[in-house]
Amino acid sequence: MDLLNTLVEKGLRRELPTREEALAVLATSDDDLLEVVAAAGKVRRQWFGRRVKLNYLVNLKSGLCPEDCSYCSQRLGSKAEILKYTWLKPDEASKAAAAGVAGGAKRVCLVASGRGPTDRDVDRVSQTIEAIKEQNEDVEICACLGLLSDGQAERLRAAGADAYNHNLNTSEGTYGDITTTHTFADRVDTVRRAQTAGLSACSGLIAGMGESDADLVDVVFSLRELDPDSVPVNFLIPFEGTPLAKEWNLTPQHCLRILAMTRFVCPDVEVRLSGGREVHLRSMQPLALHLVNSIFLGDYLTSEGQEGRADLEMIADAGFEVEGADTTTLPEHRREGCGPCGSGDSGQSAPAEPVTNTGAPRTDLVAVRRRGAGTDLAPNA
Ligand code: SF4
């Protein structure tokens, strides 16, 4: 297919595809899916080989957020029956992080619900970063605390944070449909503050919120312009009790096309398969490893992921390898000092239900997290 040949050539040169080319990837048919995956896989291997970076989430503060992001189970007025707790103490967070590192994670993501941190919150997180680094000197730490105000990014950097995450989530044009308590521009501002402070920026999207393919292309192009080092791609987990609970409109095939499009637009960036992979890609997850070079290990903030061991087995079975702490994730030209890139079981067998890939609700696959951080139960890593 000419389109795919063009996109591979551009990806290998780190050249920006046109919007039309990116849209055309999302419009390809299921018959062409393996060709699309193979083409984007060439770009992935050029910049990241067969390595898969593992990341581990620690939810420092869960629920009770005053913001109204419609996709979020922690939002104002959410009826989702998630774990709710206030700030974990540094030693509790460090213990949670250690489980992820022991499972093979090289980055720990410290996340807190809320509009943004107070200066006291930044102190608290700084102590947590120090506690984690004392135990695991080499682990990368990414903070995700919401909108940053003056000096906070610099203080996090000084405390030893390596990166800061703040997602754009959706296109600028549809942002107001998803959230009313802050703007797309607020989010861009925080990513820029992180970059200015010398933190590696992590910013991504959520697909499956009722957006059009054009919106998906818009947000990925906005991300390319912002030039973060990592781009998490989330697929909406339609939590019961949130406004988007009925938005079951993704198929595994379309998820793969979205990941391929993201890889073509951001060829040399850490593209991270994030929340919703088990729910929407299901048995197709191994194919996604040909497109992304990074995943989360274990559970998510408020929902459960598949067993950490299953992730490791999937990576090995698909012919990939877990990226070690001694390997730098990004290609040389993107490392520090370089400029932005070139432009239940009953025991009885029941009759099988017909399975379709129409994006039909799979509420059976959404499990609220009840273990790990904020509980007395062991984490899943
Ligand atoms: S995404 Fe963040 S800011 Fe928005 S409701 Fe959830 S926790 Fe609050």
C-alpha cells in the first residue's frame, strides 16, 4: 500500500506525516490491519528495537477530586465505587513502588487526584521521591499531580523527579465537552512548565470518549507539536457512575489503528500502551507490542490490570524483551541536550455466547482496584 510505504519512510526519517495520511491510517479496513501493524512496527523497531519499558503506577491520593473530567472515576460527583483515600505517607508509597520495581518496572509514576498540588503537597511528594530514590537509586520517577503553578516543576525536579505527566487527553476542539473546570490551554501550559524545568514531559490521550477520527488526529498532532518524550495512549474504561459509562465504542482493531497512527506521527517517542488495554484490546494485546515500546505493569489508578506475570509472559511470547535499567529508553538524538525531533468459573461448561467486535459493552472486564496502594492487600506487580 503506497500510504504505508510513505508512512514508513517518513517515520524512519522522523518526518511528520500529513493530517490526511494520519486520518487514512484510521480509515483502513480490518482486512489491512496486519499490514498497518507491520508498517508501524518497522518504525517502532528502528527507534526502540524490540524493547518494552515497564512503568508502575502508585496512586498517592485516590478519589474526591473537585474537577469534573467526565472520563474519570475520581471526578467530582463520581458514583464509581473506587478506593478513596488521602495522601499515602512516603514510606507507604515507597513500599508500593518497590513492588513495581521488583516486577521489572524502571519508571514509577506517582499520581494524585486533584486540580493541582499545593506547595505543601509538593513538599510531601518531594519527601516521597527521596524515600523511593533512597531505596532504588536508578528508578525513574514521574510525578502526575495536575496543573502546576509557578516554581512547582522546579521544586519537583530538585527533589529528584525525572519526569512529569499531564495528558492533553482529547482535541482542543472537543476539550470543553469532556471537562469544564479547566481548559486545554491550562494543560498545555503545565506540560510546558515541566519541560522548562528540565523534567522529561509525558503527555498523551484517551481514545473512545465519543470523539471523531479527526479529533484523534488533532490531539496526536498537538502532542507532536508539544514534543513530550513519552505519549501514553489510554482507551476509555467506561466506569459505571461516570458520565461516559455508556461509551463502549472501541474495537481491538480500531485500538491498533490508533496506536499505529500515534507511532507514525510520533515515531521516535516512547509510545506507552496505558489504561484500558486489557478491556479493549483483550486477546489482541500482543499485536500492540509491535506499535508501542512501553506499557504499565500491574494495576491502574482505580481499576485492576492483568497479572504482572501475564504481562511479562506476553512480552516474552511475542518476542520482545523487558528494557533493563541500564538501557536508555529514548534514541540518542532525543536524549538530554538534544533538540526536539526532526520535524469466574462455575466448573461447568456453558454454551458459548457469540463474540462480536462491535465495541459492545464489556463491563465484565472492568474491575475496580481493591488491592495495593491504599489497602492492606499486596499489589499486583
Ligand atoms: S483526571 Fe485528574 S483532575 Fe480530572 S477528575 Fe480525574 S483526578 Fe481530577
